[in-house]
Amino acid sequence: MSRTVAIVGRPNVGKSALFNRLAGRKIAIVHDQPGVTRDRIRAECRLGRAPFAIFDTGGIGADADLSFKEQVQTEADIAIATSDVILFVVDGQDGLTPVDAVLARMLRRAGKPIVVAVNKIDHAKHGSLAGEFEELGFEHILSISAEHGHGIGDLVELLESFLPEFVEQPAEDPPLKITIIGRPNVGKSSLTNAILGSDRTMVSPISGTTRDAVDIEYKRGGKSYILIDTAGIRQRGKVDNSVEVFSVMRSETSVKRADLCCLVIDAEMGVTSQDKKIANLIQEAKKPCVIAVNKVDLIKERTDGKEKLKAFLDTITSELFFLPYAPTVLLSAKTGEDIGRLFRMFDKVQSASKQRIATGPLNRLIESAFTQQPAAIRKGKRFKVVYATMPETSTHTAVPIPEFVLFVNNATLLDEHYRRFLEASIRAVSPFTGLPIVFRFRSREKRGEGKK
């Protein structure tokens, strides 16, 4: 059963700060610039007797950022329509404003339970400021401080009193968290909307439209996903202001918490230096990855036949040579072409993460590799593997990374060229599509103990 609360209010009253407080972690960007939050963002509040969903919405009714005003209003309308309770946030320091009064009339028409949270009541001496908002005519008005946590317990208790009874859902596999990442304006939000079949995230030709990393629950073919639509990562020198700095940091964090990264490349632009930097971010984080080449409909109009299209794909692959494990899917967010193929690739990567190579076959594979191509002699010695094993994969992630523990004579004798050769030898037997391979070395000589 749905248990949802929509957080609404005019810009800069502290909605995102309250959202983060209720969620128990920093998800929405908090900044004193009006209009920072544009999309509706979902999280779970576990501060009460039972969990419930919370939605943070873009500020309604302000003239800041007029190019997005209509879309922000639409996002808020959807959140209100799909919620059980409306949490109307106002600013106790600013007092009652005409915009608050207009919003109150609009929210009352929704016919939902409404709780008014008078925010920024940071000290006891500010308590009298809340009285002004009684003019709005709502029964349930609480003074809170999202920044300091004052009144949050009472607020949660009141919200729960209006929510449907909590019904424990049967256990199911955790959703696959997919971070959709790329530089600005490559079509990340358009791809998300094409997947969902609706304008779930804002789409605009203006670079940097998505500022928060937005978590979106999604089900396809009976399987659960969380799509993380991120702010486009620009080059550090081209970040316009502090809000965009926070957006870039949030995108980088989204890579770390993802089960799988979907790197979106613009087919018209090809692979840029910034695309390579983002790919390197994924590679350094040792994250599973699928490369989605968007706007392929435009490329097909200019190419004649499969051979030229294959040559184009080979160019993409060669430009991202340091991410060799990532498969590439050509698609069009605009037409919806090959969205199904993209998800089949996601599932293929997840299935590959469950594959194991038994100890016996693994050691025979390593022995065969050394026979085929012995390691080079360095410092008068040759790198050798005495024994190899593949431990059980972690159950803490939906897409565990394949790890191999190699007991060697001296790990410092291994150069990067031979490490890649060993990895290629393993992938020849088990490709581990979309997955990085991690080697952990155990040296007989103490100075060589380490990992790569």
C-alpha cells in the first residue's frame, strides 16, 4: 500500500534541507539560490514506526528560473496527486508571503491532508513567528528547524497519523541501481524518460538542467530497478557556480553507489575528452558499465549500410580502450529504438557477475597462459603464479565484481602489460561482460604483498 508524503512550498524555504533530514542522508542539493531543486526526488523516511516515501519537489510559484517554471509546476502537481499527505513548508523567518497564500489555496483544492511545517524556527525565541501562519486556515501547523533537527520527531508522528496502515511487503531481490551518467546535454534525461515512457525527468536543450541525482523506481518484466539520473559532468574549469559544483560531486557519488553505470555518449559528437574523463571515473571506481550511444537515429541518416555503422561503433570502442569490458548499445532516446536491447544488456551484465571459475580450471587456465607467454624477466626474476582461486562473490551488491586471488612469488615483478594479458586469458574463457576484473595478490616475499 502506498505511504507517500509530498513536500511542497515556494523556493528557498528549506524543502530540500527537510527532505534530507527526513531521509537521514544528503540527497537533494541544499543551496540558498532559489530554484535549485527542479525535479521531484524520492527517498524513504525511516524515522517513525514504519517507513514511508517522501517526495521533494521544485519550488512552486516563483519567478526565479522562468524557463523551467511550467515544468516545475507539473512535477509538483504529479507529486501532490500521487501522495497521501501534503507537507507544506513555509519560512518562519520570512513570514507569511502572498505566494504562500496562493499555494495554500491551490493545495486545499487537492483534497489531501495538509501539514504545515514552519521552518527555520532555530531558537525558542523564534517560536512566536509560527503564529502568523494560522491565517492560512490549516489545522495542523508545527514549528521545526530542518537545519538543527528541532521538531522533526513531532512532525514525523503527525505525518504518520494521516498515512495508510503499513503492510509488510513480501521479500524480493533488491532493485538493480543503474546510474545514468555523462557530460551535459548528451540525452541522459531523455533516455530516462524514454525508458519510463513519460516525462519523468526534465528535458531541455539548456545544458545542466538536471542538478540533483534523481533516484527513480522502475519495474520492467517483473524486475525492479532504481534509475539514477545524474547532473551532466562538465570539465572542472567550466562549472559555472557552486550549485553546479555540488551537482558534479553528486554525480561522482552516484557512480560509487551504483550497481552498474550506463555511460551515455552523443553519437553526433562522438567520444570527447570529457567523455573519456567520465569513463576513467567509472574505471577507477571499478564499476560495471554499459555504454549507451544515444542519437543513433541521426547517425543512421548519414551512414549507408551496416559496414559504416560498424566502423562508427569500432571508433567509439577504440576511443574508450581503457574501458574494454564495457559493451556498447546503439540507441535513440528520441524514438525509443533499442531501449529493450539496453535492458537486456543490463541483465546480461548482472548474470555474468554470478559466474565463477572453479579452482581447478582456473589454475589450469593460468598455467596455460604462462606456457603460451611467460612473463618478462625483471630485476633478474620472472613473475610466477603459484596458486589461483576465485572467492565467493559478495552478496552485498546486486552486481558483484569478479575477484581473483593469486598467490605469487613477488607481486612487484608484475607489469601492467602482463596483468592485462592474464585478464584477457580469463576473459577468453569467461568474458564477464560489462564487469571489471580485480586481481588481489599474495606474495611469498613480504615486500611484494599488495593489490592491483
